[in-house]
Amino acid sequence: MSTSAQTADNGIETYLARLDAALAGVALPEKDEILREIRAHVLDSVADSTDRDAAVDRVLRLLGAPEQLAERYGTECQLTRASGSFSPWLLLRTSWRWARLGMIGTIAFVLGLLGYSLALGLTITLLLKPVMPSRVGLWLGSGNLFLGVPANRAGMHEVLGQWFVPVVALVAFATAIGTTSALRWLMRKRPRNPAYQVSQTTV
């Protein structure tokens, strides 16, 4: 093996070792698959190159730092897990991580934040209703509609009465389920390109 080829192979192994370390939070089967995928990608990209050392260096630079690549792969793995989950916390946390990678992730995070915040707010009013039955409600007056405890009830009247608890509980449940379903759908329908997403790496 020539010195240039040996140097190139050492560069690949060093890169993969750093990537391996950066993927510490990824399950072992998934990690092994990622490492095989990256190794195959690099080797395929430089297979026909006359200057293997320069070709490997270029491909590795295009891949980016191993730590950044590991972050993208880690996000992909987490998205796969979250897309089958019903945990609002996992879905929202995954959406936040996804938001750092692009617009679709940002939309998912904003949707999740607004949806779960609304469901939580409705749930809080349900918990307050038994404590302050005459103050908590859906209030209408002066062209305004207010849910909760208004600062000034002058000219306002509560419109749900005894139906407040079942109606608000139903809306809170529907909001939470709808938000969960929307996030799961977005995660399942996301583009499934390789996490490294490099172009023109064939030398």
C-alpha cells in the first residue's frame, strides 16, 4: 500500500473513530449501521480517484465535523422513535431538536408548543373550577370571550354553566390528541435523505 493510500485510510479511520465517540447516545445497532454507511459512502466517492489522499480529504470536509454529523444522525434516530410515541414530552423535545435542522422542524415545534400549551391551559382551568366555581368559566360580555378567571366580571356572564367541565375537558383532550397526531404525522412524512446530505462528493 502506498504512503498516500495509507494516509487516506488513516484519515477515514480517524474520522470514523470521532464519529463513533460522538454517537455515544445512539443504540449500538443503529450506530454500527451509521458507521458502515459513512465508510461505504466515503469509499464509493473516492473509488475512481487518481489522488486518493486528496479525494478522501475533500469528501470528509464535505461531510462536516463528525460531531455535527452525529447530531444530525442522532436527530434522525430520535425522530424515528418519537414518530411512534404518544408522549407529549418526547414529541415536543424531539421537535425542538428537529427545529435546529430546518423549516419543517421549526413548524412542528411551533405547532407542538402552541397545541400542548393550549391543552395545558384548559386543564388548569378544569383544576381551578372546583376551587373557585363561581369565578372560573367561559365568560362573554362587551364583545369579548374569556376563558378562566376574568379580572373584571362587570357586564360579563358565564355561558357554559354546568357544561363547563365536560366541554372544556373534551376540548383539552381533543387538542392534546390532535397535536400529538399532527406531530407524529409530520415526523413520519419527513424526507428520509441520508443525514449527511452532501452533494457532489464523488471525486
